[in-house]
Amino acid sequence: MTDRYRNLLFDREGPIASITMNRPERRNALSLDHLEELLSCFREVGNDRDLRVVVLRGNGPAFSAGHDLSEMIDRDAAFYQRLFGVCSEVMETIQSIPQPVIAEVHAMATAAGCQLVASCDLAVASTEARFATPGVKIGLFCTTPLVALTRAIGAKKAMEMLLTGEPISAAEALAAGLVNRVVPAGELRAATRGLAEKIIASSAYVVALGKKAFYRQIRLPQPEAYSFASEVMCTNAKAEDAQEGMSAFLEKRRPAWRR
């Protein structure tokens, strides 16, 4: 799979997939080609039921510097529509595939790179990581990144990041809800792996069902969200793994998941 990509490295270790952005010389800037490869890779992973969790990381001095500005000068409207359209598809695909996606952020995540972190289901950051949406400083407001950012953190903090363009620390990102955990740089890989293993311990069917339900209900008014969630729980309760899990709990034993 990796042989097909110029900008990514793909590895799998048992049920854990690792997608590594590998343009260190460009700080993993998201060119159109890079985004199209990410889209293809996430779609392929999503169709592989042997994979249970995905880790997204970046090689080099940055997690991702956002869009590749060098290819955005003097382009026509069709190019911009394609670029931002594919970028949006990547973000939505991350949330639509059945496997949880964990961003492993070792350094700066800027603009669309910050959008990637906000779009992932979970994020673990090094104490050295920083996050910014600095488009306002170069005359290109981070309008597509704000879609993910405002769904991940509070409005006031999001507006501060968007209007000032100033980076926030990993500690600030944790307090705002942009990341789940912050650990020393030397512990980042192990912390991400530990989180992935906790997810793998549960039923793949139930995790996928729950992830899909989460993103659907969050966009609904509360009464509709409860109605939808109740239907999902009815379906879930009848499933083999739910019956096995409840029985195992009552019998004080480890569940044997079917899926």
C-alpha cells in the first residue's frame, strides 16, 4: 500500500494502522496531491475490517503546516474548488470510516494541519506541540479549518485562535478540548499506542456503531438526537456482542467478542 504513495507512509501492526505524512522538507504541507493520497488511504483503511484503529502522525519538524501555499498563487477558481473540496472530503472521511482515528501530534499543527487534528476522533500531543490557525495574518482566513475547530472547542477560544492567528500550547489545547492527552515527547508513541489498545479491547462492531451515532446525533436538535440514539441502542442491544458483553458482566468474566 505504501508503494502507491509519494507523500505518505502506511504501516499496520495487527489491528492498528499508521498513516504517516512524509513531506518533512515541506513541513507536511497539504498539497492537492498529498490530500488526494490521504483521502485514498483513509478510504482503503475504512474498507479493511481487520483494522480496528488508525493513528495519523507526521514526520519531520511539523505535524502539518497546512495547505501548501506555493501551489496556491495565481490559480483559477477550479483549482481552489478542487483543493478545498478534497480537503473537506478528507476531514469528513476521517469521521465517517468505522475505525477511530487518533492524531499523534509531536510538533506544530497549523491551519489545515490543525483542522486535521480537530477532525480526528481523538488526539494525543507532545508537550512540544503547538496549534494555530494563522490564515488571517496572510489574508486568507482559515474558514474551512474553523468548521472542524469550532466543533472541537468552545467558540471564544476558537475565535481567539482565528482572529489573532497566534499559536496555543499543548496545555492550552488540552484545556480547550482540542486534544485528549499531553505527554512528554519521549512518551508520545507509547501513550498513543496505549489509547489505541484500550479501544481495541472493545467490540469492533460496537465501536463502529458508536462512532457513527456520535457524529450523526451531534448535528441534531436534542429531541431528535434522543429519538435517534434510542433507535441505535435498540439495534445495539439485540446485537450478538451486546448480549455477550452484558452476560459476561453479570457472570464476572471477560467477554468473547464475535466481531
